[in-house]
Amino acid sequence: MFKAILLEERDGKVEAAPRELDEARLPAFEGEGGVTVAIEYTTLNYKDGMILGGIGRLVRDYPHVPGIDFAGTVAASDHPDYAPGDPVILTGWRVGEASWGGHAQQARVKGDWLVPLPEGLTTKRAMALGTAGFTAMLAVMALQDHGVTPDQGAVLVTGAAGGVGSVATAMLAKLGYRVTASTGRAETHDYLTGLGAQTLIDRAELSEPSKRPLESERWAGCVDAVGGTTLARVLAQTRLHGSVAAVGNAGGIKLEATVLPFLLRGINLLGIDSATCPTPRRRQAWARLAEELPMDKLDAMTSEAVLGDLPGLAKQILKGQVRGRLVVDVNK
């Protein structure tokens, strides 16, 4: 038996509650290199909040165990790359959405979905990062791949006080970029400057539609976690040959923009898909997080919770009331 958050659908409404489950209920993945993981830590992302609240029909089959991230130790393995005792991380691959996930003390997944825990990183800190930190690293790597360097000017991070934004801010600052952090929460200003942001702007500056297809050039690059009108406005303000990495849609999925920033300034709009990121790049991103991210900054942006807290915290994250990153000890 193991503890888990179980989602059940009754009369069209999804209810989440802690339950004791038999390990025989875990997915089998027979013939597909299945690996059983004894989970130590998980986390809470915006998508987790949606799944726990039954929003968007992300989960089609109930009962269901949510949790798109987890870290722990291999308990049993049918995969050649993993043996009992190996520390591992999982993010993405629609785990916690299409298959049972990590808001539990045990999970069984395809071994191809796992990543070995990099040297120097604990399972707890791995989940302080989770999908949010992994996505932030992919975004920074994409900006670097497209030639955005610290000497070219300010790099904007939108939704900076959230999970992706917090890690992106700390990582960019560590790499020598001049970071401008956008947030609508004045109470997070000290927090963001502590992570390395040099300039702060209110999200209202970017949330109104632009009156012109091109505005004054402001940003050499951007990690955008908001989407919608904010992303359109940022594109109009991006400097010649700059790049914007799009990682989220907290501000909406519609993008009402023009092609002029692309045609007249040669800018790049870079889509970041962390869920199905190829394994070699996935491992590279985790290795860089372990080696380059200041761990004191990660600890400063992290709060802790236990498994039973997740249903309530899910409501808070959907309201934008969770700052930074949340690590969940599933064994408390």
C-alpha cells in the first residue's frame, strides 16, 4: 500500500483527496521498460493546479493520480538503463495527465521518460526545480542558441515571481545578463531583486494592446510565461535580431500580433516544449541546472509542503498566490 492524492469524478465534478492505494493499481507498462520509483519529493505546477481542479479536461479517465513531476529512487526496473537504488527525475511526457503521476509515494512509468539525477543535485532540490525550473533552463538555452548575449542589453522575464520566472531570473542573472523582471505583485519586489533582477516593471506596462506594430526597441531577449497580449507587446518591443522564448499562457492563448517584428527586425519567437523534449537535451538541461544555478537562490525561492496540502495549494496556484517553487515531501 502507498499514499497518494486520488482524483475521482462524481456528477461531473472532480474531487481530490489523500488515499491509501494498493501498488497493484499502478500502470504495468509490460514490455515497455517499466520502472517503479519510490518517490521522495514531488512539486506543484500550474498544470497540476488545473488537473487537481478538473479544469480543461486534461485528464480523461478517473480515478486518477495527478502530479507531472517527481524525484526518487528506483524500486524495480524492466529497463536496461535503470537498476534498483538509482536516483531519478521525471518531468513531462504527460505523466500525471495521461498516466498516473507523482503526487504519491510510488509511481510506475516508462524508463525512457526518466533522467538520472545529476551529480550534485538532491531529489529535494530537483523537485524545487521541477518542470518549472527545467522549462526555464530550456528557455535560457534557446536564447543562448540564438545568439542572445549579456552585452546586447536587457533581458525581460514576464511572470517573474512564478516558478518558471523565478528560476529564469536567477539563472540569467548568474550568467551575467541584465534582467528586467515583470510582475503584478509589489510584495515580490525584494524577492526578485534578491534573485538577481536589476530592474522591475509592473505587468500593467505590458498588458495593454500595442497601438503600433513596432515600438521602441527595449529587449535583447525575453522569457515569457504569460502569453496573450503581453507576448504580443513584447514582440513589438524586441530589439533587432533579438529572441523571445515562449513558455506559458497564464495571460491567454490568443496572440494578436503582426509579422513586422519578424520582417523588419528579424526577431525570433522560440517555442519551448518541455514535455517531449528529446532525452539528450533533457539531460543537458538538468546537468546545467545542477552545475550553474546558485543553490542559495533556489533555496530562497522554495517553500515546503506535504502531500495532504496539495488540494488546497492547487486553488492558490491557479489564483497566482504561490510564489516561487514548492517542494512536497510525499512521506510526511
